[in-house]
Amino acid sequence: MITVKAFAQVREVVGKETWQVAGAHNQTVADVLDNLCELDSRWRAAMDDELLVAVNHTMRDSSFTVNDGDEVAFFPPVTGG
Amino acid sequence: MFARVSDTDFNQQRLYDELVAGCAASPGGIVTFTGLVRDFNDNGKIDGLSLEHYPPMTEHAMRSLAEQAISRFALTNAGIVHRVGHLSNFSQIVWVGCAASHRASAFDAACYIMDTLKTAVPLWKKEFQNGTGHWVKAKASDADASLAWMKDNDR
């Protein structure tokens, strides 16, 4: 399984912070997002705004390969400081 | 080096003392920056804000940033503390300290850490206005400032 985390506006749009999706061979971040959209249409709404991605706590892009057991986080551009 | 997320207020003198105590060599200059919660945004007065973060990643990203600054600017030490949770107007929100042999490096490193933190550390502000919370949008000027450090490795 892949654990998916959603933060800030993304969490509010999709309704909860933690999700689980099935892991598959050679799956990319974009594939994980497609699976989430099939699971719950609110993920499509979350994609209306710019999304950043982290895999195992490191920023990645949508072509990055995700493995079973990874943690993938989706969130908006950051606004700390 | 230290990099911490805190859900309580911080004491600037204690952080300064911690920075000095952890210096790898005697510094010739120390620059500190403290960010405060403003009481307004582009739409008028605000009534505090809350800060959400991604716990395992936030301190990891802050530690990486402090280590990069130490390496890039030959610092003798660096520290970053960022608060999370609900903060009222004028509260301290972030502290950065940079110690170096010469002041230029310390000033540059403090700017580098703040500019990069605003685009690379997973923290999100929600401001409260007239009883309603609004997520703060990332500013293009912050992205430009961070990008400038990537393009200008000689600074």
C-alpha cells in the first residue's frame, strides 16, 4: 500500500489527511493521483490549484516513481516564514 | 546547528546563547532575524493566523536548509526555529541565527535561509479575518527571491 497525505487547502478539499491506495510496479506520482481521483472525485477539485508533491519527505515531481510502502504527500505551495 | 518546530513561544536570548555555544569556531559576527505576525494583509486587518505543517518533513527540510547555509557561507553555526499552531497578531513566528567569521557571510546566510524557507519548508498559513480563515497564497516575489539564490551561487 501507498500512504497518501494531504495538507492545508488540499486536505480541506479532499476531506481528510490520510489516504491509502494500492501500490503497483513502476507507478509514478501522476499514477497515484489518477488512482486517488478514481477513488474520490474530490481529488479532481484539489487538482484545480497548483499541487506540490513530496515522496518520503522529499520534494519530487509528478514523474517520480513511487514504490509500495512509500508515503506520498500533496500540498499547495508553502507559505511559512 | 539546530532546526526546530515549536508550538510554544521562543526566547531570543536563549536561542542566541545556544547559537554561540554551538559555534565550531569563534565567530566575528552574528546576524539574527525574528519574523512577527503582521496585523494586516492586502484586504485589511487580520485577527491572528494558524500555521499547519507536515511534521516529519518540516524539521528535516529546516535542518537541510541550515546545513546548506553553513556549507555555502562558511558559517560557524546556524539555527532556525519556526512556530506552528495558532498565533495572535504581533507574535514571534520565526527566528534565524547565523554566525560567521565576517558579517557579510552572516547577513547573506540569514537572507538565504529566509528566502529559501518561504518556498521549500512545508508550512502553511491561514489568516483569520472577520471570523473566517483564509489560506495565504504563495507570492511570486517569494519564489523569485528563492530562485535568485539558485541562479547566483557566487553571492
